[in-house]
Amino acid sequence: MTTMDTSKMIKAYCLKTKEKEVPMQDAVVSKTVKGGYIAKGHDGKGNKMTAILSEAKALQAIADGVAKKDF
């Protein structure tokens, strides 16, 4: 497992562990039916996570290489 710069990673709330601002690993950004952006990934411990993003944050995460594009 490689160590990444977590400052650029998408951060989300983990419902299972109740932690805030958890860096999302293996994030995949996709568009919702209404045209919004959503990131799906995990916290590194096997817990799935999702986060709703603005267009600017979604495109910045893809540009930074911390998320993959799925649209």
C-alpha cells in the first residue's frame, strides 16, 4: 500500500465509525441523474463511503489524481 498526500484527497463522513473528515481511498467520481457529482470509495478499513461534491471539487480531485472519472 502506498502512502498518498491526504491533503488533496476527498474527505467524507464515515457512517459506520462516525468519524468526520476521513480521507477517501480509491475514489471514483460519477454524475448523478440530476447532473450533480458523487464520489464513491472506501476508508482503507473496508468501510464504503460516498460524498456529494460540487463540480469544482469533483473536477479538481480528478485533476489532482486522487479520483477516477466515471462519466
